[in-house]
Amino acid sequence: MKNKIRLRKTVWISISCICISMVLFGAFQIYQYQVYTRNFNYKIESIMQNILEKYDDVSKADLMKVINDTDVEYNLVKEFGIDDKKESIIIENKTSFRKYLYSNCIYVGCIGIILIFIFLLYNSKKDKEINEIRHYLEEINQKNYKLDIQDNTEEEISILKNELYKITVMLKEQSENLQNEKANLKKSIEDISHQLKTPLTSILILLDNILDNPEMPIEMRNEFIMDAKRKILNMNTLVQNLLKLSKFDVDVVVFHNDFVDIFDLLERAKNQVSVLSDLKNVNIKIHKSNHVNVYCDDMWQIEAISNILKNAVEYSYENDTVDVWVEYNAIYTKIIIRDYGKGINRKDQRHIFDRFYKGNNPSKDSVGIGLSLSKAIIEKNNGHIQVNSDGVHGTEFAITYLN
């Protein structure tokens, strides 16, 4: 409504300006005509005076008749009723002037009308585009982001459309990400519930057996208690890893990077899984070479590498070996961890770093979160991890740090 009121005001102002311009244009034309007439009449009068002085047989009336091609008797200039400051002695001048004055005024008026028409068309186009934008905004408010409103022109409305298109794309991405996050959160909650429900149920069964059988042999009682303790420890590990992963999800982890000896880092990570490797009699062999430093947060990297070593030990056969090499050049430092166990098939390799994914041959105590945590740590700390396996002859993990 406000736009219509503003439009009417603009049109009336434009018409007023055109009328004022026509009046000023006409006044200026009249002034020009008077100046021209005055100068022209002075010259004609001078010529007439000279003719009359030189030729006695020529009368004033004859001269006026020659000038105006008429039989009417005239007195010289004022004698003939001509104001030489306002009118031309030549009558055709006055007639032509009026004709051209009217023509010029009509011309200016037509130009003005055309300009107003063009303005109205332009304004109508703008109104249509604004209504389109309003429609787009209404669609966006209804969460309809499937809009193609790109415009390649350089007009202001077009620029606004392009900016609105960028906002639409951003809102669409945010909406899709939110839906994905909701789905992932739902799946994570279901996975966590399952991971906690199973050991909790087992613990309750073990405790019920102990309470219901006071005469239970001490050996069996101790075995039940140790089994319950192991399950509680696994639950504690799961909760701790989930808390760590949640910190990476909200990007609140602060790394304290420094130059660390890579082989010292590997030895400390090896010590973290020494109990498990001793139980399976798996030898973690670190092939040392020249002294190499890597810039990282050693505490977080030890946890990441130890999770990978733990996975390698779990998938290795008893009395087997896990080999660890370090490759170094001017661009990157790479850690290669190789086991010779069951291997990981191609299908599982695509999901090996997904949370709670265990594959086809998981270990008994695996909860499927260690490798996911390792990947988050390594990639957040300026590294990259990848896995390769033929599904039969072991698995190779490669951790790369840029120098």
C-alpha cells in the first residue's frame, strides 16, 4: 500500500515537472523569438531607409508589399502597427514561430508522457520482482528450499535475488545437516543404549546368581565377580570414549602441540596395549630408523595410536607379530601399522571408522568406538588415516602427518 501511495506521488511530481518544463521551454522560445525579431527588424528598417533615400519613386507601401507579399498599405514599422521589439515585420516569421512553438510543446509533452510510461513499466517490473521475492520468502518460511532464483543480471533486484538464493542454499544445507544430525543422534542413542543395556543385563544376571546361591562355590563366585568387573570396565571405557568424541563433535578440544620423537611416541603407545599383547603373545615390533620428530599433541596421539595397535592385536592370531614402520620425507611423516591376522573385507573397510561399527569378526569385548575416536584425534591434529586390507592376509593402517 505504501508503495502505491509513493508511486502516485512520484507520477504527480513527474507530471508537474513536465508541465513546468513545458512552460519554461515556451517562455524561453518566446524570448528567443523576440530577440531574433528585434534584431531582424532593425536590419530591415535600415534597408528600407536606404532604399527610400535613394529611390524617390519607391514608396513605403511598395516596400512592405514586397516584404510581406500583400496589397495592404503599411506605414514604415510603427506606422504599420508593428511593434518592432515584439513582432517580426515579416508575417510568416510570426506564423512559423507559433507553429514551431506548438510543435515543440507537443514534442516535449510526448517525451514526458513516454518517460512516465517507461517509468510505470519499470516500476511494474520491479513490483513483480518484489512480489516474486516475497513469494520466495513465504516458501522459505514454509521450509521449502527447492527454489532456483538465480539471476545473472547486475540490477539491484537481481543482486538481491542472488543473495537470497545464497541464503536459501545455506538454509537448505543447514536443514539437511540438522536432519542428518537428528538421525545420527537417534542412531547413536540407540547404539549407546544397546551397548549399555547388554552388559548391564549380564551384570544383573551375574549378581542375581550370586545372591540366589549363597552356597555357590567360591571359584564360581569369583569368576562371576571378575566377569561383572570386566563388563563394568568395558562400560566405563565406552562412556569415557563417548565423552571424548563428544568434545570433538562440539570442537572444544584444545591441542597442545610440540615436536615429539616419533619412536618415543610409538613406544609409549605400545606400552598402553602391552597387557593385551602379552595375553595373546603378540609381538609389537617397531622398526626404528633415523631420529624423526613430528609436531603434534603427544597425549592425544598416544591414545589414537594405542587404539589402532589394540585393534591390530585383537585381529591378530596368537603368537603373531604386528609390524610398525616410519616413513619420512620433507613433506610428511607416515606411520604404518601392519598385522597379519583375519583382515577386513572391502565392505567393512568403508565403515571401519564409523561409531559402533564392529564388522563381521569383532573381538568379544569390542564396542566399535576406538577407531572412530582415533580418526577424530588424528584428523583434528593435522593428520590423516587410511586403512587397506585384502580381507584375508591382515590389515595395514597408515597415519600421515604433514611436516
